[in-house]
Amino acid sequence: MKLKNIAALFLLTSTTALAQVTDPVLMRVNGKEVKRSEFEYAFNKNNTNLAGEGQTVDEYLPMYVDFKLKVAEAEALKLDTLSSFREEFERDRRLMAENYLVDTCFINDEAYKIYAKDSATIGRDGFIEVAHIVFLAKQQGAVADVKLAKARIDSAYAMLNDGKTFEDVARYFNIPAQAIRSFEIVRGQVYPEFEQAAYALADGSYSAPFESPAGYHIVKRISSRPFGSFGEYKSAIVNMLEQQNIREAARIKRGRDLAREFGGNLTPEEALALEDSLLESKYPEFGNLMREYYEGLLFFEVSTREVWNKVAEDEAALAKYFKKNKKNYKFETPRFRGAVIQANSQENLDNVKAMLAGQDFENYKSAIEANLPKDSARTVRVEVGIFAIGDNAWVDKMVFGQGEGGKLRRGFVAVETVGQVIEAPETYKDVKGLVTADYQKYLEENWVKSLRKKFKVKIDKDVLKTVNNHD
């Protein structure tokens, strides 16, 4: 479409020309420009919630460069061309762009119309919470039924005047508890007779008996609350409107308005498509958000491939790293490496002990899973781990000779420990969390070093000085 191309070209070139003056290039990573505004967006966002403890620009800069290097690596590996990446990014961009492609003012106006209408009918008196006692008797029903209902309501009223509660009356007349449960009403929602009686009461008081087309009632007014502000109801009203497809109507209106803005030669759908193509350049906040999301997806994908999966999946590498750095891992106090067994009989406990006998600690869990039936929790409980003093009361008593022990589970009669005390880590699994974290840090550092060699980073120091310090 020629008009689309001309409009896009005009807007983008004019924006670019202005940006060259007001938004200088701060750095280039692998030849790709990073404008000052882009860095400021990331820096300010990451320091927003640090209240006086945030990083300086110079402190944040190396982290930002490392992030950009990883994004550059992801792009060099063409991860941004993968169908899975494109589908995820484009799907989420559509969701994020939606508010720019619908007339949100139209939605708000429609929501307010509903609020104003409800406010006119409800706002005068608000909501009241009531409970009532009713004896059903249609006004045109049998005379005997009407007389019986009238006699019962009069008796109920007399009981209330004698100090009985609604609950007392309900029990006396065998009225189910749910029948006197409180509920909330507004004007126009119940029989006029019921409404008149309820709204005439003060909170906490009850009415004299009265008749409605359903029968005879006594109503108690429990509490009241005013009709709230538009802000209180807006979300619920908008949700209701969205279920009625209000967004499609708002989208059509936005398309018509845009078509007029673009000169009147486009259909609403064509105008929406053109606007969609210009969102990043037309709305800086959207451009920042989409760049952040795009690069975040790439960062996550490349980091998963280059570091996180290697840490999670390469047990041999973890073992090798631990062996090389074993001197860095120590226990402040001895550890018990083994199992705590509780059982409902000594026989069942001995069976578990026999199951674990001769097994390496690393195989305890697999042996238990392979040999104990699924319903064994009713007869035995086995806790496998590496315990410091204070981690398990039974280990404290039976292994380290401290404390009174724990409490046996209900119905259990025996408890023992199986395993050994170790003074220092013997395998990486004894300190797996620490080793994993250290190994990940090691991989990260080496990866970043290689990226710094692979990709050229050039920073304009003069522009850096103007970050958050310009008109």
C-alpha cells in the first residue's frame, strides 16, 4: 500500500532526524547502536525500587554491557529467527499492543454510563443487608392457608418482642437455617412491600409483620452501605462489558478515528494495521517495552543453552568442579549423611534398614522408591538427607547426643537412623547447592570473557556523562 509506505517513511524519518539531535548514541555493541534513552530506561527501571541503595551509572554499566553481549550472541546464533521464538514474541506483542489499537476512552465511557444508571437507582439509598422470616401464603390462596400464615407470623412477632432471636423463632417453627440467612438488596429488586419495610428500618431493628404477594414477612435490617465510587466498580463493569465483546466495538471505533487521522483514504482495518506497524516509533514507552521483552527472551534462551542447562544436566562437570575446588567447601560442624526411619513396628523398621544396608547414600532414595509400596506412608516414614545439628530432632539425639528427640508419628512405635557422620564434604552432592551456584558463576564469567573477546564494545564517555543529566 503506497499510502502506508509513505506515512511510515515520513514518520520514521522525521523521528529519526529528531532523535539524532536529542538522543545520541551511547554505545555500540557488535556494531549495533544503543541510544542514551535506551540505557536510561534500563538503568532507571532497575534502580526504581532501591531507595537510596541503587547503583550508580558506572556501577550499572558493566552489567548492562554483559546483558547486551549475551543478546548479541543470541542474535549471532540466529535464535531470533527460530519459529518458537517468533511465535512467542509476536503473540505477546499482539497482547501488549491491544490497548493502543482499541479506543479505551470508549470503553471507559460505556462503563461509566452503566455506573451512572445504577448509581441513579441504587445511589440514593445504597445497599442494605437483611434477613427475614416468611410464612408463604399466596394472596389468592386458600383462606385456611392465609389464616395459618397470619397466625404464625403474629406468633413469631410476639416471640421477638419477648426477646427471642431470629434463630430461636426459626427453630421453633422448624424453619431451615438457610431460609433466615442474610442477603443484600437494593431498590427495585424485591416486592415493593418488602422494600418499603426494609428501607424504613434502622440498622439492627426489625419490622412489624407485613404482607406481600408471597406471604407474611418480618424483615430485620442488619447493616447498610452506600453505593461506591466509579473507581470501585470500574474493573467489574469493564470485565462485564468485555464478556459482551466491547473491545471489538472499541477496536472498530479506533480504526475509524485512525482512518480519519491518516487522511480518510484507508479502511478502519488498514488504518489499524498501519498504526500497529508504527507503535514502536510513535510511542516511546511501547518501544522500550517491546525492546526489553524481545531482548529478555533472547537473553533467557541463550543463557539457558550456554549456562543454565549445562549446570542442571552435567553431573560429571559438577563433580569435576568440586574435586578441583574441594578446599573451598567445608562444614562448620559435622553432618550426618543418611536416613531417619520411623515405623509402626520394629519389623517394618528392620525391613527398611535391610533395604538400605550396603547401599551408597546416593542410592537411598531410589532404593526406597523401588521397594516400598505406594501406600507405605501408613507404616513407615523415611527422611533422607544431610543433617546439621538442629535440622532434625531425632538426628540431634541419636547421632549427636543432643536434645530429647522428636515426636513419633501417630501410631508409630520405633525410630532409628542409618548412615554416617562426615566432618567435611566428600562429594559435590554433600554441598550441591553451593557447588551448583559456584559452577554457574564460573561458567558465566568464562562465557562473558569469551563474548568480550568476540564482540567489540565501544562506549562514548562524553554521552555517558549526560545520562539522567540533560534537558
